[in-house]
Amino acid sequence: MSTATIVVAVFSLVLAALLALLMIPVLVWLERRVAGLVQDRLGPNRTNVGGFRLGGVVQSFADVIKLVLKGEYYPSHIKMGRWLFMLAPAITFAMALLAFMVIPFADNIVVDGESLRIQALPIESGILWYMAIGAVGIIGIVFGGWLSHNKYSLIGAVRAGAQMIGYELPLGLSVIAIVLTYNTIDFNVMVQWQSGTVLGFLPAWGIIVQPLAAVIFIITLFVETNRAPFSVAEGESEIVAGYMTEYTAMKFAMYFMGEYVAMNTASAVIITMFFGGYQLPWVSTQFLLEHFSIFALVMMPLIPLVVYFVIKWMRKNNRVRETVSTDGGRLFETKVLTIALIAMTVIIELILVYLALQPVGAFSTSIAVTLFQVVIFVVKLMVFNLFFILVRWTLPRFRYDQVQKMGWHYLLPLSLLNIFITALIVVGVS
Amino acid sequence: MDKRIKTVPRYGTGFKDRLYLPAIYEGMKITFKHLKDNVSDSNAIDVLEYPEEQPTDITERYRGLHRLTHREDDTVACVACFMCATACPSNCIFIEATERTDGVDEKMPQRFAIDTLECIFCGYCVEACPCDAIRMDTGIFSLTGNAREDFVLEKEQLLAYKGAFGEEKSIAGK
């Protein structure tokens, strides 16, 4: 095993762990903040460390500290399966985390003629791993609800289980149509496939090639992640908190965080399969590698422009209104962040100048391309997480029987039809 | 069909409605517009930056924290008749009566305490009082303390609160 292999593997693993775990506080904060802004409120924006509030994201870290330090409470009526009761949230959390590990964050990097995957778990059957591990997460929910010895918890667990069975079928069937189209079960090859064009000008993204499968897949992933409008397993208006009713402190937080990791994973999978993964539309990795100097020249004016607008937005919004007397350190925070952003821009510009002067095929170029693709991936991931959150604050929850009816009566036949059409076209084309 | 029966047309049976996705799109458009507007100018959101900004819309009818009123000569107006304590649904008023020796009246409270943690701010004590000795017009809506005992307001504290609506000195009956 060469040094490059180890470096790339460690890099991918650290990146995956960071993207999955560090995203939890950001997503919890984003959820609350977006909810507030959608409803014309402000959301959490007060908590700060030395005047730095970063829009309020510090609140999530305070919440985590609170949950960790909370007294452990164990419901006394639970006599049997105590260890499983404690283990159940960890199962859900761990499975959501593991499912994230097969997402490619950038195209394979070639080091000394050896092609290395930027994937925490460098396996070729990514979609199978995701389907298998993603389905195991439900076991944690079922155990938790069952062992709680509580009617509401049991109903929640039953709902989660039944919902899972109802939607795992359309999910799997829509994936079959996609596998037929891409002719692979490797996530990275799927992304590479999407770098082409269809009809001459449209990017060959999954959403354009397989619109029906994309819609079914996105809907089923909403169910799979137990998010609104399909959050009947929690259903706080009917069954208290569903399977989480008897859970407190960090055990509850495990479920709670697992939900966000699952959402993050779902976003990543949707991006990878339907929205071109880590790639920009029309721009393949090969093209980037060959024309990176042109690309760097295009980026050079764009980055300061974006940073300029970010700073302008920050100066406008990171201040208190006139009627409020105390500033709370916002002015100082804006100043420091402005300097940091400008310094960052200057450094990036210098790096871009250096890269633009490199000959075609230089190793530094391929590293730059990899990092650039990671950035694209993260941006797309955030956009999709925002979509998940926005859907939650737009749609009311479905009634439980409607959820079941939709899964079995509409999505299942539709996905079967989709397989049929796809198969006909694939056979016809080849 | 009977004339009193009105048949309500059933909506949502068309293909577009049953598809559900156009409706989701319409809804997302509205929420996204709110999000976009509020992100681009968060100071324009019509909210109160409490506690830096205090509410200005507390009306005279607002049931705030209790206070005890005075007589013309600055003594307590309460005659310790126990009407408020009897009317209180949460039993949070504690009165110890004593004889009044200055000739103004016969009886006065030795101790008059309200446990505001128990109080539900229903205002029955104000209604029950025969001599306008207790009112809830201080306009105070938030009470903080470090211990449970801090929330038991004694007679001296209750007498010290001023009414929020215009008067210099709180005189019973005026």
C-alpha cells in the first residue's frame, strides 16, 4: 500500500466523518432558523462565544452540552430488555452514519497511475450498501418503540415499520430503473455518467433522464428519513412523540441526531444519483483537468464578487435595529469576519494564480480539481438539506392511512411502470 | 331534495389536484418567498427584540403583577377581610390579620403575601376585594428570582409597586 493510498483514504474518511457529524449542529440550527424565517420570526440568534454568534449556530453546541450533562433517567416500568432499550438509538444513529460512507465526494484521483476513490468506504456497490444499511436503521426505531412498554411508543414503532415496508418497495424498484439506465451500481460511475449531455444541450442529470424515478425516489427518501410530511411515526399531535416518548437526555439526542444524519445522507444520495453528484453541469472531470488554467481564470473574478456580496449582506443584517440600544458585539464580529473573508479570498486568488500557471496534467491541478469537486458537493448538499427543511415547514403531515395508500396504490405501480418503460428504451437504444 | 340541504361541491378531484406536486410547488413558492425576503433583510421582520425592546402595547385591562393600594394617609388600604384569599382558586394568598390601633380602621394585615409561583393571574382577588385594596395594574409581566422564596411577594413589596397607568400615588377607591 503506497503513501498516496493511505493519505487519500484518511482524507476521505475524515471528510465523510466531518460532513456527517459536523453537519448535525448546523442542520439543527438551520432547521430552527429557517422555520423562524419562513414564519416571519428570527429563530435562535442569541447564543455566542465571546460575541461570536455566527448567525446563532452556537446555539446547537450549547444544546448538545446541555443534553450530554442532563441527568440520566431510566423509566422504572421497563423491566425487560434494558440493554436493548439503551442500544436502540445507537443502532439508528450508527446506521444513518454508515450509510453516508459510500458517497463519492470527488472523482477518482490518479496518483502514479493508480486510481484512488474519494469515498470513505471505497467499494463499488455503493447503492446496494446504501439500501442495505439504510433499511437496518428502522430496527433501532422498532426496538426502541417496542421495549418502551408504552402504547404511544408501540404505535409509533408500528407505524415506522409499516411505513418502511410500504416504501422500501417503490424505493428499490425506482433504484432498479436507475441502475438499468446507468448500467452500474457504483455511485462514482453514476456521477461520471451524468457528466454527459442529453438531446445535445441538457446536462445528463438523473432528474432529466429519469424524472419519474427521481420523483419516486425523493418521496420515498422523505418517508425513509421519517421527515415531514411523512413523520407519522413521531406524530406529536397524536401519539406524544411516537417511539421517542420514553427517551431522555443523550438517548433521545441519539435518535434526534440520527434523523439529521439520515436526512443528510438522503440529500447526498439524491445529489449523487439525480443531480450530478460533485460535478458542475456540462463540465466533466476530464475537461476540468485539461482546461484548468482557463477555469482558474474564470474563477478569479467570480470569487471576489461572491465574497463582496456576502460581506455586503453581513454588514446589512448582522446589526441591531435603531430602537435597540445594546449591540452585543455584532459590530466587532462583522469586522473580524470581514477581515477573515478578505484574507481567505486573497489566499485563494494566489493559489488560483499559481494553478493557472501550471502545465496541463500537473499533479497540483488534479488535487485542486478534487478539492473543487468537494466544494461543489458540499454546496449541493446544503441546497438539498435546505430543500428538506423547507418542505417540512411548508407541508402539513399526511394522515397515516393516506401515507400507506400513497405507497401501495400509487408509488408501487408507478415505479413498476417506470421499470417497464426504462427497460424498453434501454433495449431499444442498444 | 330538501331545500335546507345545501350540497357543497367537492374540490380536489381533478388530475392536477390528485397529482399533488403542483400544490407542493405553489406552497414552496410562498414559504421560499418569505425565507428569501427575511434573509435579505432580517431587521425588517416585525418582531420585538425582547429584552432590549420592551412591549409598548400593554393596556389598562392587562392583568400584571399584583399590588396593594394605600389610603390617603399612606397606610395600607387592606382590612384583612380574607375575601381575596377565599376567592383565590390556587390558594396563593397568605394573610395574617392584626388589630389596627391608629383608629383609622379596626383591622389590618400583619402579613400579606402572594406566592406568584402558585398564582394563575386570574384576577379573582381584585374582583373580590370590597375596598379596592388589591389591584393588578402594575403592568409588570415578568418576575425573575434566584430562589423559590424570591417569588413570594410580601406586603412591603406589594405596597411599593406603582400602578402603570398614570397615577402618582395609589389611593384606594380613586
